[in-house]
Amino acid sequence: MSSDRTSARLSRRDSALARRQLILDAACLLIFERGFEAVSLTEIGAVAGVSGPAIYRHFASKADLLAVLCGQTIDRLIELVGPRQDDPARELEALVAGQVRLVVAYPQLVRVFEDEQRSLPEDLRRQVRRREREHAQRWVEALRDLNPGARTQDLELVAYAAVGMILSAPRWPRGLRSDAQAQAGLLAAARRILLPYLPAATPPRLA
């Protein structure tokens, strides 16, 4: 009997998590298409197949829903990059490859993250930006290990230039946005940006 109750609780939890993700997916689609301010919770619920008020069982507000989408973007990026590498060249490879995989796999989510952060309340926006800066610091640290004599400001500039270029991919003309073309183009462009800061004898294996 206890086992049956445990299974029932797990089933309800899994169902709630699946419904929550359906709401997030619907919100991402609508916000991507129309912008945060133009979308209502009722419309999000209709696309997700739940009533507008039922959304409040999962999210405190529309802003909270957007904050979760932004957090998911960073979570997925961190997962795609993987754990820190002891070798700074390999760490940089992982950072570039993970960032590229993110924009190729989740272009709508990336656009929402980039375009709609400004719609978050200040406290939630600060939390998102803090996590962004923490991840960007991995780029700077890898570049510093490869270039111990370089100025921190120069390393930050090249790191943000590479990340910004990669994040621009969802805005590319549709004909350039096939997975294979985007990935190859982004990897090649990232290599060109980073090359002056890499040891000449050990070019990055970014492809």
C-alpha cells in the first residue's frame, strides 16, 4: 500500500513538472513571436492547454515565468558547456562549443533571453545578470591562463565579443540558420575572434 501511495505521488509530481514545462514552452513561443508585454497569461495558458488561473499554481506572475525562462537559458548553457577543464585551451573549446550548441538548439529561447530581460523587475534582472557574469568569468579565466600577461580589460572585451557574436545567430537570415551552417559558421567566426589570444602552436579544436 505504501508503495502504491509513493508511486501515485511521483506520478502527480511528474505530471505537474510536465505541465509546468508546457507552460514555459508556450510562453517562450508567444514571447518570441510577439514580445513580453503583448502576451497575457490567459493566452499562454490557452497554448499550453491550461486555464490562465492554473498558471499561478506554477508561477507567481508573468514576470516570474520570464525569469524562469531566463534561468533555464543559463542552466542549459552550463549543461552544454560541461564541467570546468583543467587545460585552459580545452576549457575555451568547451565554452565556445557549448555556447554554439545553445543557440543552434534553442534559438527562440535565446532570443527571449536576449530581448526580454529588460522586462524583468530590477531584482530579478539583477539575479539573471549575476549568473551571466559568473559564466562569462569562465571565458576570462581561461583566456587569462593562456595569456598571463594580458590586460583583464582586453580579455573581457574578446570574451564578450565572442559570446555576443554567437548570440547573434538567431537573428541571422533564415537561409543561414540551418543547424549545420550555423554551427560551422559560428565555430569558424569564434576561432577568428579568439585566435590572437591562443598559443600559435596549439590552435583550438573548435569544430
